[in-house]
Amino acid sequence: MEHKKHDVITLGRSSIDLYSQNIGVSFNDIKGFDAFVGGSPLNIAVACSRLGVDTSLLTAVGNDKVGEFIVDFLQSENVNTHSIPVKNNARSSAVVLGIEPPDKFPLVFYRDNAADSQITIDDVQNANIQEYKILVINGTALNIEPTRSANFFAVEIAEKNNVQVVFDLDFRADQWHDYRAFGLTVRAILPKVKIAIGTEEEILAATMSDSSQVIIKDQQISAPEIKGNIEVSIKQLLSCGIETLIVKRGESGVSIYKKDGSKTDVPGFPVQVLNVLGAGDAFAGGFIYGLLQGWDLYKACRMGNASGAQVVTKKGCANFMPTLEESFRFIEEKGGF
């Protein structure tokens, strides 16, 4: 990659994450919580930093103790926090999470007047994105102004300065006033993106144009069932101008789709799953590490899969991201790349 002063800057939300201490019990029976940190861009920043990558996070926190908690954790993880403004009239975000393996992880966002939704064009200007090799943006940060315009501006700077943009689709249904608005906004920014990463559900959501494609189950608007033809949706996103779409498929690993029509499946690493939350962010950290090493996409995705596989065995996200030594040992034990 072209010589730049820094490696990676991630842009978007950050939060205190309160994880249930009572694994396996229903949400109503939780007796206590562990205080961790989270938010996809924060998780990816920590994942990268633990692998030895020079990483910054551009988020925002409130003038409150939760904000101090978040920034203190980031500094202890060697994530550069110089781009994190304090928003006096907003609050740092919080998430409360239950853990009911193997497949129920109820969560509640507290993001009314969220500080990280107040990231502005000036904040982006102050972050000096042109000095980084990779900019990582995130779907949830496109849901509201001023953070939406801030993201478009960041991508514009990246494009002008030969900074590679990686876009994590990160569809959070309850953060959008209309599911279709997610797809419209994603498709508007994709022409300036080289690599996009998402689950099948996120890719279907990003191509959704008709409300009849969504089924609301039990009135839980945070957990829609999205119908559609995934192969058609993948082609549609690739036609927006991106070069590579990486489809995350859980324990099956990922598939790499290129704009030339090729598809490569990259197997995952079998492990006993405790908590799937944060696995996708761990994947992104490992994958970005591989990109920075100049590895091919297959090997970079294997590194990402290894990071994700290690995190699903833990009960949190950022706090449990693997180190480079742990990842290489894990991969070796599982038979290598």
C-alpha cells in the first residue's frame, strides 16, 4: 500500500455495553451485568489495534462518565483517541445485552440524542483522514444527520487522497425510520467504496425497495425477517461500482464476490459458539490486518475468520479481541491458512 502516516481510521458509533452475567437465562431474569465497550467501529478499531495495527477511532462521546469510560478503555488499548470530540449537549451511547446461546442475544440500544450521531464535517476535517491507508465506515452512521453527511465527506476525502474505503453494512433495523432508507443511503455511498462487508440479511436490506419484502415478527422491529434472492442482491450491490463484496456466513466462513462475477468461498474455523455478537467486527479487524500486509483476499479473509472464531467463544466484543500471537497460534492449531 502507498506510504501513509497511519494505518486505519474507523468512523462511527461507540458505547458502553452491559452484558448479562447470567448466561442462558431469559432477559427478564438477568440479575447483573458486566460493563464492556462496544459499537461496531469501536470494536473494529480495538480488533485492529490488538493485531499491532496503528489505529484511530473517529467517534464522539458525551460530557459524561460513560464517555470517560469509553475513551479510557480505548487509550488502554493503544487506539488513538485524538479524533474523538466531546459533545456537551448529547449523551454517550449504551447497549444492554442478554446472552441465551446458541442463537438468542436480545439487545436494547440507548441512542436517543447519541453523541456519536453528532459527528460533523468539521470533526472529519480535524481527523486528517488523508493520512491513513484505510478508512472504515459503517451503515448505522448513515441513519441521521449530521453523521450521515460527515461520512459522505470522509469518503470524499478518502477518494481524493488514495485512501482505501472499507464499508461494513451494519444494518440495525431499529436505528432507521424506514428499512428502505437504509438501502437508499447505502446504494448512494457504494460507488465511492472499494470493499463492502455484510451478512446475507444486511445485503438483502441494502437492496430492499418494497416494504412487502419485510415481515415483522412479534412486533419486534429490531428483528425483521427480510425476504429476497441473495444472489440477485449481491449482483445489484456489485453493479453500484464496488470491486469486492464479502458475504459473512457465520460458521461457514465468508464468500468473496468480485465485480468480474467470480466467487470464492473461504472456510471458517469450527468452534463452540457462546456469543455471536462482535464476531463480524473481529472478522473485519483480522481482514484489515491482512489487507495491510498485502495478502490476497483469501488469506486476509482466513485471518478474519480466525478472529471471529475466537471472539464467538467469549461473552463480549471489544474486550475479547485476539492478539496477533493468539490468532497465529489459533490458526496453526486449526491447520494453518
